[in-house]
Amino acid sequence: MSFALSLSGLNGASRAIDIIGNNIANSQTVGFKTSKARFADVYASSVSGGPAEGAPNAGVSTAIINQQLTQGALIQSDDPLDMAITGPGFFRLNNGGEITYSRDGQFQLDYDNATSDQRILVNNSGLNVTGYLAEYTTDPQGVIASSSAPVDIVIDAVMPALATGTVSVGATLDARAAVPLVAPFDPANPATYSYTTGLTVYDSTGASHDMRMYFARSAPGNHWELFSTLDGASQAGPVAMDFDTVGVMSTAMPLAAQTYALGAGGSLSIAIDLTGTVQYGNAFSIDSLSHDGYPEGALNGTNGLSVGANGVIFGSYSNGQSRKVAQVVLANFVNPNALISLGNNQWMANADPVSGSGAELLDTPQGTLGMGVGAIQGGAKEQSNVDLSTELVALIEQQRNYQASAQTFKILDQILQNLANVR
């Protein structure tokens, strides 16, 4: 039995040294979590199954490898797709249908073999990061569809064009302006209108068009007319604009949509919103001018992506637009220390009904559903939580334990040899 005691001590110390060595080796591994060996004494049993007389124990065993899931320090990164979790939770990864979990948020874009215009968000091992995708039916800037189950995060590399539907103009019309002396309106004749302004608008294919608006005093007092043209050809108007005695527009806005014929066929309908336009005794000026259309745009590579604290990924495109593309989902567990380590900074759920991790608890970063997950810091990495000074002290302790057990084993061997010599 004494040899077994010494041998268990050697095995236990050797196992602890292996764990400490692994911790030290991964002190610079992003998202790594340190482990510690927990020891327990071995209960000695007689052949019949009861306690052995005079032998209350029979050495030591490595009862459990305890994972320390404390927060690691955060460092800034030059890669906008690097993400760090501040608080509890794990990134959720899909490996061909097998779900694993990680704290390592060093992500990158991979090509989708099925669709050339899409990119897949993956980790360093090529596993797909899961979350919720954006849909653009109700809002071209994106709405996160978080009601369904998490899916692989797929990002559109191309943003489709949006036809201009509304033009907003804020202008100051000069109340001193005279009624044009020449009629009817002719966009080529400045004598038929008082002021003009223009901007570029887009049709559904993303093709640009020159839209111009012409303001003409229609009668003395507070009455004006608005004419508009597209590409100098298709013309709409006049539309009446009235102002009250203090110069504030009284005509309801926006104006009814005007339809313009396109040179290549088809038409473009645009509503003009003149909210904020006033009539004062000041020189004419355009105070604001905007529209809601844009051409097709391409994602500006990895640098065109950014991540918010709530895990929402925004994409910036070459057409000057930015929109939501996806949202990272986080997983938490009732007993995260029971997760099974797979190596390579990954864990899997432990289905043991008594001492397992429990079922995954899904939530978006910042804990919208109250599952206790943390927030996301984009452009950052979570360092290993290994404390080198602590590990080196523990290494010395286990080295001494190993030497002591080895010495005990050696002494027992000498005693047996002496007994054999006596015989």
C-alpha cells in the first residue's frame, strides 16, 4: 500500500505540473482561461468493500480540473473585427452543426463558396460565428431579426441601390422678389422663374439623374409656384406654395409625388418635402438639401465594419451608406465551470444531469433577455487570465511535492531491499 501512496503522489504532482505548464505556455493566448488541479484523498477499501483496518486512506487523486473563467485584461486591436466580451458569456461557433463556445473573439471574413457577393464571419479556425441577421424589407438601414434561432453570420458585400423617393429642401425665399415678367415657365429661360437649385438623384438601378427645382413668384403677396425637371427633359409642376403673413409655409408637406419619365424607359416618382422653407425679406438661400436614394455600393473590406457594445455589426459601403448587417449572439450557462474543454480555445456543453453545465442560455450582448451576459468591445482582444507569478509559485510547490513523493518511494524501496537482505 505504501508504494501505491507514493505513486499516487507522483501522479498527482505530475498532473498538476502538466496543467501549470499548459497555463504558462498559454499566458499570451487570446481568450485562454487558466486551469487548476483540485486534489482529493483516496478512500481505502477492503476486499469485501468495507473500510480497510488501519488504512483510512490510500493516497491522492486529481479529483477535478477547475477552470478559472475570470475576466482577462483587454487590449486594443487594429482589426475592427476583433471582439472582446466584458463580463460573462461565450461566443457561439458552428462547426458543421456541432456548437462550440469560445472567449477568443479574433474574427475575420471568409468567402461564401455559394454566393460570391457574401462573406461569412469565422474565427481563426474557420468555424462560423453565429448570431442574428439583418433584414431590409421595412428599413433599408437594416432591422435585426432576433426572434429566430441563431444562424451563421453572413454579410452582404454589396449593398443594392435605392431609388430616390423623397427630396427634402429647406430654403429661404426672398419676399421682395418680383413676379417673373415672362411666361410660361421655361427651364432654359431664367426670366420665367425667380430662383433655382438642383441635386443628384438615383433610380432603382442606381443610375444618377440631375434633378432641378425652380421657384417662381406666382402673384404679389405670399404665393409661389414650384417647377421641377429631371435630366433637363421630363418636367413636373407647377405646384402651389403658400406662406402666412409671418413667412411660414402653410401648404401641407410633403407635396404629392411628381413622376418623371426616364430616358432609358420607365419612370421615377419623387415627393418633394419643403418643410422648413420660409419667405423672408432676405436674400435667397438653400439652407438644407438632401434625398433618400443612393447607388449600389461595395463593402469597404474589413475596415468597413464596426461592432457596437450590443454586438450589432455595422457595414460601411462605397456609396457612403452605413447599415446594420448582423448581431453577434452570446451564450451563458448555469454552471460554466463544467464546460468540457476541447482545446484551441473552445468548450462544449456538458450534458451531465447532475454536475453538467446546463443548457445554453442565449442572449444578445448587454443582456437584453437577462441571461447574465456581458457587452462587446469592438477592436479589442481579451488577454489570457494566467497570472505568471502565481503559476511559477504553484510550479515550485508541485515540484517539491513531486520530489517528496519520489523520496518516499525511494526510501520504501531501500527498506524492502534491506528486508530482502535480512532474509
